[in-house]
Amino acid sequence: MVFTRPSSIPFPTTWRKFSTSKGALRIQDLTEDLHEAAIDLLTKYFMRDEPPCKYIGIQNYPSAVKELQNLWRTPLKENLSLVCVEDDDDQPPRIVGVNVLTVVCKEDKEEAFQTDDKIWAQLFGAVELVSKSVDVFQRYQVDKYLTAYG
């Protein structure tokens, strides 16, 4: 069973508004018009700063960069991901943070990881090894859980 966002939860939703020393921000659902801006932000900052990406130097390998961007694009279509944007209705939203979210269900069919890209295999293989080190469903006695890809 692939999880779908319940129809009882309006989309898009603004989840929270708050102020910082640099201005007002809001956390909202990531809408389709912001998908590529979100991918751009993740490419620029997540790939540079996230420890495994930084260690491997993924930004130096265009084909691995493309693989990771494609990994993000898939869950964005599920309408579960969030963005933090500057809260200025007079301007187009400027993204300052992204969380790419998906729900994993116990009944989901697991697809074998396959790639010809050695750098992507190294990165994703390490992440997959860690994620498979514990059975989240059994450990927490749940049939689904929320997870993030950046």
C-alpha cells in the first residue's frame, strides 16, 4: 500500500508562522510550483553540508548529483514535504529550508537498489545499510512511519 495524504488534510496548508531576527517565516506544504527551487536549495546546501555527501564530495560527480535530485523528486509528488519560506505575501516565496518527507508502509513493495553510478552506489549503499540495521516496524510496533530524504 502506497501512503497517500488524507483528503481531510487540506493541501496546501500553512502549518506555522513565526518571527526571527531576520524577519517573518512560515512553514507550509511544498507545492509543485516550488519543487525545482527546493531541489536547487538541497543541491546547493544539503549536498555540500550533509556529512556523507560532504565526505564523498558528491557535488563533484554530476551523475551522482542527478541521481540524488531524482531521489528527491519522487517523494515531492506525494504532497507530504515541507518548506520554510519568508512570510512576505508581496513577493514570490523564497525558500530558506526544505524537508523532503515520505511515509514508509509495512506493506510497501521493496525495490532492489540498482545504479551504474559508483559514487551514488557508495552514498546510497551506506544510507541503505544504516536504515536496514533496524526493523522500524518491529521496533516501534507500527505499520507505517514518516521518514525524510533531506
